[in-house]
Amino acid sequence: QLLVEHARRALRELDQAKAEISPEPGVVTGIVTIGLLPSTSDLLAAPLITVLKQQHPKLTVRISVGYAGYLQKWLENGEVDVALLYDPKPSSLLEAEPLLDEPLHLVGLPDAGLSQNCPVPLHDLEKRALILPSQPHGLRLLLDHACAVAGIRLSIVAETNDMSTQKNLVRHGLGLTILPGVAVFEDIAHGHLCAAPITAPDLQRIIVLALPIARRSSVAVRCAVSELRRQIKVLVNKNCWPGAHWLAA
């Protein structure tokens, strides 16, 4: 298994090197692998790849979707070149730039009466049947810590490590769930779900743009990072990322 991991990394480096060797000056070539959180992939993947392919037709873009813990490990192992993380564990191997903070939302069916303009106090969660991510998902750890501090006991009817399953269980009326607004933006727009931010205390996560410190960033990676950052800022400015506040310069 150890040999396979090293071999995969070596072959990937060779593929990148071959792709970057271009006879055409000024043409961006190569392979860039971008790690996205499940809650952000639907919103970001298509516009990001569309613009990158328009600007750099010979650039190969790969999208890897995973929870923050997996993405951080993939970054450190060299399996992805750049990734979005939230509240990452301290690492001497990564450079992380905070991009935005966003509230977590209580999410339910349209008849649940939840609204972006009417925050729900954390203590109200005690009365609800909840569908939550499994431990050690970062969002679950954040929620468990806040509830432990506030002395709140949650009623959990189901746990899942898949976001689409999480939302599907809500649609079947089995309970409510907790997700960032960006994860349910389209569901709310189409009238499938409703959501309200959680307050008292505020439950928030910080999204960071992370790069490995030890590896050289190719021109392809730098182009992808620049466009990823730009796409996120545009979405925040257009209020397409519910409740998000831009933190970067």
C-alpha cells in the first residue's frame, strides 16, 4: 500500500511535467486538480471549468470532491493541487488563506416555516428531530462542541456521511438537518427546501483556500487558483452564497 501511494504520486508528477512541456510560448498547459467541498461543488464546478477551458483550452482540469478532512490529507499527499477547506487543522505543510465566513442553517421542508430573515436560536434545535453528518465530519464536530458548551441535548434520528442523502431524508419528512446555506441555495430557489441561520450563539464556518507549501505551483495551478478565488468572490457579491461575508483582501 505504501509503495502504491508513492508510485501514484510519482506517476502524477510525470503526467504534470509532460503536460507542462509545451512548444507554444504563452500557452498554459498542464493538469490541475482542484479539491472542492461537497457543499460548494454544485455551485462552483461548472462555471470554474467553463471559464478555465475558455481561457486556456489546453489546460486539463480535474475536480475532486470530498469532506474537509479528506481534502486536507489529499493536499498534503500531493493528490490535489489546491483545495477549499473549512476550519482546517493546523499544518506546517499547507498555506491557507481565509476567503469567507458563512452561517450554518437549519434546513427543512417548505412548510417548516424557516426563513433567511428569521434566525433560529441554537436552543431551538433541542425540540427538533435532526438528520446530521456522521462523526468526525467537521460540521458535526462544530455543532457538537457548541451544544456541549450550551448544555443542549440533540435528538438525532439519522446520521449519514453523504450530503445528498442528508437532504433526501429531509425531503422525505424524516426530520430537519444543518448545512451551510450554499449547500441548499438551489433547493431553496426551486421551493424544495427552506432554511434559517442558527444564532445565539452563531454557528459559522470559515472557508479557506489551501495550497501545499513544499510543492512548486505551476502556471496551470496559479491560473486555477486565481479563477477559483474570483468565482467565489463574484458569488458572494451577487448574494448567491447565502449569508457569506468576504474576508480576503
